[in-house]
Amino acid sequence: MNRVAAVARAVVADAIRRRIVWVVVLFSLVLAAMIPMLPSYGVGVADAVYREIALAMTYVAAMVVTLVLSVSRIPVEVERRTLYSVLARDVRRWEYVLGTWLGITLTLAAVTAAFGGIIFAVGWAVYGAPMWMLWQGVLAIWMEAGIIAALCVAVSTITLPVIVAVAALAFLFIAHVRADLLGGPENPLWYAYPSLDAFNIIAPVSHGSGVSLLYLATMVLAFVGWVGALVFLGALGFSRRDL
Amino acid sequence: MTPAIRIERAHKRYGGATGFVAVSDVALTVNRGSIHGLLGPNGAGKTTTLKMLLGLVRPSGGTFEILGEPAGPAVRARVGFLPEQPYFSPLLTAAEVLMLHGRLSGMAPSEVESRTGELLARVGLEGREKTRLAKYSRGMLQRVGIAQALIAAPEVVVLDEPASGLDPVGQRDVRNLMMALAEEGTTVLLSSHQLSEVEAICDEVTILNHGRVAAEGSIDDLLNVAGRTSVRARGTAPALPAEVQSLMEDVAVSGGVWVFSVPDSAVRATVDILDDNGWAIESLVPKRQSLEDYFGRMLEEPSRMADAGVVS
């Protein structure tokens, strides 16, 4: 695992120095800080609306950063031959793929944690009470971003960044329209459909009391399953590729 | 002792049964502690051969061994590789690049740190550990590439065009570095277009053309012209004695110094004639063509290269 960690560390060192990541982060944070100034708040629901918009903004920003970091990472390293000197060592292709995903996902953890900290602090300052449930939403967003990063890394082992971006956006769309397409669990295709709806907990976090620990555990299991499958497929595709 | 690198019947076909054959039946043996040159024109199959050896390209066939073991990931921990025109993230520093490659080779962080300064000094980048690579010139990146290849003190170093992008002083430094590595017992496999560099430092060479081995052997065996001796003589006369003129070939004159070749059987007579006519003999050496001449002739007239060492 040392080699996976070494690749991940290099990915993090590279990613956190990308200016575009911090531009997206700062822009989103400024917007988040301005949410309480929106004029359409109704009395008594203002904090719920704040939570909903703040999490939605966190989601969008996290997905943008995910795509920025993961769509071109491997194709560029192949094109520029950066990874020749890496893979010519005692490094298996799967270790490189896993390390790349891990590095991106750790960077995303830092980014979403920064978002979470700011929207939590703004919410506390403006509404006078800590909104602990926001962290559940942030965790779910980070896990979904990690899955999208795994998808991007997997697809990018065999194709070009543009196709990876299109595939990721298409998957994001498809993964959130299960209910619209299939109706409900009575549909036989319901459980076979590639859905990420389990990670969409903005509504219960914003307007309710969040989700249970059992639900969080289920979410973590789904995260591990998705990432495991996608990284496996990515490693499989990459292991068969001539560089 | 097993060779440092042994490749047998290497074969690579791209694009299925009717696809393009990049490498066909290539064999290569690199002895331990030697500097072995791998030469060939663009598209000859050099880089593909190296990539198959290092696991970057899946061979269609053949046997690849490093230090007596199948060339898998485990033994590659003992190999350093410099790709052609290496590129590293411009956002990283040289120290971070070396840390990554050192860690990938199983070194402890403290070990990498202690070796980083020494290694960067060795490649001429002393004190530049913390500088981001975005501020490095092309030649400096090449030096970082060489440093990463050497970070884990490998027993075998594979260098693909190590002098690419370097100025003449940098090229000399790299040449000296390769010779120093060989003196330390490290095996160097050098793929290069710099024929003068190869001729100067390689013990043996393998020449590829159209994906096949076109010639192999020691530099001397390949370049010495059998049966002829090169004579270098100095004199004040406007022309060489008539008896010598009838024997000589490949004549070059500059500032009263004549260089020409004669048959080995005529060396004694030539020396006597020149001596009798007041000429000073500066050197007598087996006639040797330049690697450039040999290489160019081989590529232009492959069918006539049936000399010793040339593989059909």
C-alpha cells in the first residue's frame, strides 16, 4: 500500500496547487456567504432554505472540482509520458489507478470540508445555532463526488478527456432520474438501475432531522461498492493498455 | 554470471493479426556493468523494445529478463528508467518528484530526503530542491529525469535519449555520469540518436532497423575496417611519394598533415617510403569508420551489410 499512498500523495500535492480548484472554491464560498442575503426567505423557514441552497452549491462546486481533477489526469499523464517513469518501477497498474483515485478523493475531502466549515460557520453566525446536520449532507456530497471521480478515472484509462467528461455528466444525469424513469421499487428494474439517489440527502438535512446512522452506514457501503467496482474496471482496462 | 538484460525473440504487433509489426524477433543481451547502446532510425523499434522490457507495452511474444529474473514489477524495483523527453507536473518540486519515485521504489522518506541533495548535485541541480518544475528549463527537466532514474541506486539504468534537450556541457556531464555509473558497476542500456556519444562510451551496440536487429557487437568489431590501417603523416612536400599514392585510399589533407589508409600488408613498405622521403609518421592505427558512416551506410544499403557482426 506504500506505493498507492505515494501516488496519492503526489496527486494531492499536484491537485491542491491547481489555481482553477481554488478559484471554484473561493467563488462558491463567496456565494455561500451571500445566501442569507437572499430576499425570498419566509419567516421560520429561512434556516432550512439556507441549508438547502448551501448544500446545493456545495454539490455543484464539488462536482466541478471533481471533473477538473479527474477527467484529464490519466490521459495527460499518458500523453506527456509522466507515468512511464512511474510504471517502469515496481508499480502495478491497479496501484497507480487506485492511488490516482485516492489522491483525487482526498483532495475532494479537503475541498468539501472547507465548504462544510464555511457554510456551517455562516449558518451558525447568521441563525444563532449550529447546524450539525449540514455535515451529513457534506459527507454524502463527498461520497458522490468520490464515485464520480472513480468513474472518471476508470473511463479515462481507455479514452480521451472529452469523452470522459461527457460520460461523467451523462452518468450524473442518469443516476438521478431513476424515480422519473421507473416510478418506484415495484418496477423490476428498480434495483438494477445505476442510481446515486441514495446520496441525495439534501431534503432531509435541510427540512428534517437528517438521516439515521443506519442510513449513513448504508451510504458508506454503497460508496465502497461503487468505488470498488469502478476502480476495478479502470484497473482492468488500464492493465491491458499499451502506453 | 547472468546478463543484466536478456531479450529473446521479442515481438510486437499492433492491431491484431493483420496489424503493424513494430518489433520482430529482436534479441538483446546486455552484460552486467557494461554500457550498451541501442541504435536505430526513427520507427526502428527501439522505444517499443524498451517499453516491452519495462512493462509499458504488452509484448506479442518473446522472453524478457532483467538480472536473471523475468522482467516483472518485482525486479523492476532494481531498474531506473529515463523516458525520452521526460515530463513531470510543473506544480511539483524536484524534491517531490524524487520523493514520489523513491517511495515507489520502496525507499523510506528519510532515505529519499538524504539522497535527494546528493543526487541533484550529481546532475547539476544543487540547491534547486524546492523550486517548482514550472520554472525549470527543458535541460533542467532532463536532469531531474536522470535523477529520478537514479534515486533508488538501481543496478540497471535504461536511458532513452538522455542527452535530449541538453547543451554541449550538459551532454558531456551526462556522458561522464554514464561512465561513472558503469565504473560503479551499474549496467547502462542507452538508446540514443547521438552517435558520437554512443561511439564514445558504449562497450557494445545493437542496431535496430525496421523492427529487427540489423547489427550487433562491440563498437570496435563493427567499426574497424578489416585489412586496412589508417596512417597519419606530416611532411612539407606538396604531395605524398608516388609509391604511396598507388596504395592509399580515403585521403584527407589539412595543414601539412595527411591521413589515409593502406592495406595492412603494405604498412611496412609505406612507413619505409615515408621515412626515406623525410615524412614524420604521427600514428598508425587500424582503420576505423565513424559510427555515423557505418550507420548511414547500413540504412542506405542494408543488403550490402553482410560484414561481420551484421545480422541478416
